[in-house]
Amino acid sequence: MTALEIGIYSFPVLMLLIFLRVPIGLAMFLVGLGGLVMVTGGTNVAFARLKNETYTTFSSYSLTIVPMFLLMGHFATLGGMSTALFKAAEGFLGHRKGGVAMAAIGACAGFGAICGSSLATAATMGRVALPELKRYGYDGGFSTATLAAGGTLGILIPPSVVLVIYAILTEQNIAKLFLAAFIPGLLAALCYVIVISIYVRLYPESAGTRDPIPMAERFSLLVDVWPVLLVFGLVVGGIYLGWFTPTEGAAVGAAGTGLIALLNGGLTWRTLIESFTVTARSTAMIFFIVLGAGFYNGFLALTQVPQELSTYVVSQGFSPLTVLSMILVFYLIFGCLMDSLSMILLTIPIFFPVVSVLDFGMSAEHMAIWFGILVLIVVEVGLITPPVGMNLFIINSMDPKTPIVRTYKAVMFFVGADIVRVILLVAFPAITLFLLPG
């Protein structure tokens, strides 16, 4: 059996392990290790790579941004920022038809700007907004679907942990990726608000109403969100202006949110240790997936699978748009079965070389950034797509009285909006690249 054949056969083996519920990081690690042994005919190369890959992965300076952003999200929750965001948005939108749901989307967008994790955004905002939605008579399925969709804004609106991993894999500038994600992130929030507006008109009984509050009270609630604006402006603005690197910006953001949480009384010795522990566990999980992906992708590179795939695609004469569409459909389907980080780590080393050889009429850097945002959005759709959308299960676990089938039915409106948004960004790359220099 040739090295190329071993590389090709590794895919079904990997998928089988994943479907058998083997953790994705461990599955990629085992297949990569076994593949290296088969290709090289012994264990010497495999074990040598095990030593080198482990050191290279865990000593990467760029990866230190991950625990900093995760810690920043925990401190932001302790500081009451999620509640302040929701209350402010609810004050301005809550009296409208579907307004409390719209406020939840706005709060998710704001919290996503200081969190960087979709699952954390969904879980945090679910605890804050779900009781309010129930209080004002919103249907359970509609409420859970709204919060699940809003949670996806956590990985699209910068800063984003998944974008950081994509930047490392493709050797792109993290700050430019954050900048490119900004308009698509705002567009996502706007599309979700439009979906809510349409949904409550199609199903008037799905949303209750609440009385408007005085304008003075609304502005007092708006004042309470200044910590979010301060942290976001300092971190993202500082990165764009070159005051500090993305890693330094993440550290500044973690320190800033920690200080705010301390001043607000949410940070104690107990919650501080708890935040460190949760961050360490999440970081260890992410880093092990990164290690497994690095080992597996190194094995694939040795078998020449990505290079042969690129050559095959070019030789078939497919148009660049056709190839891109097939890749995005693949992400849409498998995003229903795997989490976003695993999908990025597993597939980008395979698909990115294919896309890189196609001519989309733009520079290589702009193409890489545009492709990264598209992939991020499509993978994000998988988080709310039945049957196993991660956000759906997180939110539904907070409302066990609502059958998940009702959540599935309502969330398809948001999935439809996401697909329309992807088509729009594919047709008009300038929407994504508008803010980039050059």
C-alpha cells in the first residue's frame, strides 16, 4: 500500500473513531501516530515526531492568546457585563414586538466582543435572558432557538478563539482577520433581528409584550455597559492601532475584565480560583485537540494527500466558485456533527492548499482572509443545525420543559438567514474585505 493510499484510507478510520465517540483530539492523534508508523515502516520517526510536535505546539507564543481570551470571558461574566448588556438592550427594544428576543441578540453580540467563544456566549446569555423571555410570554422553542443562534456571534465578532487558530494554521495576520470579521459579525446580528421580526409576525402568539420604560431609565442602563465598551475598545482598538500584539491585547483584556469584576464585587478568592480552574480545563482540551490535529496533519503532509488533492482539483477544470461552494457545503454538513474548532483543525490543512491555487481575482492574503471568514460562518451554522448543534443542546438543557423538536423548528429560520448571509458574502467579497488596508 502506497503512502498516498494510507493517507486516503485514514479518513474513514478517523470518521469511524469519531462516530464511536472517541474524543476528536485523541482520534486524530491515534490515526496520525498509526499512519506514521505504517508510512515509515517503524516507530522511530513517529516517536521522534511525538517529542518534537508536543514541544512545538505547547511552546507556541501565538497559542497563549487562547487562555487569555477564555479567562477574559469568565471575568466578564463575574463582572456582571452580560446582565448589563441585556438590560440595556432590553430597555431600548423590549417594548417592541419580539423586542426582548432582539435584545438578547444584541446582548450576545456585545458579550461576544469580549468573550470569543460561542458556547460560553450561549451559556452565559442563556442564564441571563431565558428567564426574562419566559417572564414576558415568549414561546419556549422560539426563546431557546434565539439564544442558540445569538450564541454563534461569540466566535464571529472579534476577538474569536477559532479565528486565532485559523490564523495560526494559515499563517495569517490575526489583527486583519479580526478586522475582516467585524462587518460580517454585525451583519449576522442584523439578520437575526430581521428573522425575529418576521417570525413574530408569522407566529404572533410566540412573543409577548412588555411596557416601555422612561427614556431617562434607558440611558441610565446604557451607562452601565461602559465597561464592555472600554474593554472592547482597549483590546481590539489597541491591536488595530499597533499598541500591542494580539497576545498582549488578550492579556490586557483579561486584566481589565478582572479588575472590573473585582470592583463590582464579583471576583473573590473562590471565584478567582474557579475561573483559573475552568480556564485551565478548557485550555487543556483545546490544546490537546491542537496537538492531535498537528500530528494528524503532519502525517497527511507526509503522504502528499493535500498536494495531490490540489493537483486533482486543478486538473478537473472546475471553476473557483464551484470548488468553493463544494467546500462550504461540506462544512455545512459536517458542522452538524463536529464542533467548530475540531472542524477547523481537521480540514483547513487539507482545503486551504486547494483554495490557494485557485484564482478569485484577489491577492493571496485577501483570499485567505475571505475564505477564513466564510469557513467560520459556515462552521458557526453547524452549531445551531439539527440534529447535534452544540448550542441547541446547551440552551435546551437550561429549559428542559421545552421539547427540543420545538427548538429545531424555530432555529431553522435562523439557519436560513445564515445561508443567505453566506451567499451574500461569497457573491460580494468586498463586504468582508472592506475594512482591510490595500
